[in-house]
Amino acid sequence: MPVLNDEVPDEGDFDAGRRRGEFDGITPEDFVRGGDDDNPPGWLSPHDIDEARARLPIIYIEVVPVRINDFGSICEVGSLLRVRDDGSVERTLIAGRVLCHETIRETIARNIAKDLGNLALPIMPMGLQPFTVAEFFPTPGISEFYDPRQHAIALCYVVPISGDCKPLDRTLDVEWCDVESEQLDTFLNQMADGHGQIVRRALSWGGVGN
């Protein structure tokens, strides 16, 4: 079987031995779990990504973690308590850039594992069509979504979590809220920069309240 463009070759590919520059010597697993620098090969240095953020829209994924019941209906929605760069604590969602040479499905899996641990056991979406697209701008007021670092285009997905969550990286805790609870509005209003609106769209898309 031939290898197309720069895809990662399998052992049986007849041209698996040809050189691919910085992608030589890596496996598909490297794109999910990263390498020695915690990022898959082919991505930009911190300085270069800051330069890119200042000049180009960046593609992101945003994941709304949910718990579902035996009938497949959403019963709880989750959020992360995370430390910001300035030391403050925010309530937010699972999010991350789509890295170079990484599929959207791999981006979703990598960021869930990064924030919730390898035992979260996400039920990955069968299709890749997001339930909504959120456009974050570094200038307040252009849209309901705000990111002071960059202009970001976020593809948003609802992902059921069936396992145990162990907060990792800068995540302090994972908190869940019953979608029928009177505290749901308070829970969502604590999510700044438009993330609460993403969750509201997710719940509407999932049939909650209909």
C-alpha cells in the first residue's frame, strides 16, 4: 500500500523507508501522546507560535465533557477548574490547538487525556462535524467569545466520559453539574469568555430542556 503525501507509514507500506524530514522515525502513537517535548513532532517553538498567534487565526477544538444515562441522554455536564497564567482560577472547558500533522480526532483524544487522565474513557464522536463553531477574538466585543492571546476558530464537540477523571497538567479539579439542577445557570455563568455559551449550545444540541 502506498503512502500518500506525508502520512505516517505503516510497516507494510512499500515506500515506508523514504525520507520525510522531521517526520522520520515517528509512529502514529507519537501524535496522540507526544514526544520528549510533550508535543508531537512538526509543531512550532513557543516563540514561533506566539508569532503565528499574532498574525494568523489558529484552529482549536473545544470539548464539552458530559455524563450520559442508560438511554444516551445527557445527565451531567463537566467543567475544569484551571489556573490561569496570572495565577487566578477559572472554570473552563477542555481545549487545545490542532497540532501539525495531527487529525481532529487525535486532537480530541490527546486533550482529553491531557486534562482528565488516561482512565477518563471518552466515547469518541462517530462523526467529525462539530455541534457549533466558536470564533474567539483578541478584541473584546467583536463576538461573544474572547481570547486575549489570539484569533482562534474552535470546533466544538460533546464527548461523553465513561471513566474516572484524574485532573492533570494545570487542571485543579473536574466538577460536574446535573443538567436538571437549579445551580446550572450559576455553574455556566462562572465560565468566562463565552465558554458558558458553548455549553448552553451543547445542551440544546443534545436535547436538554427540549
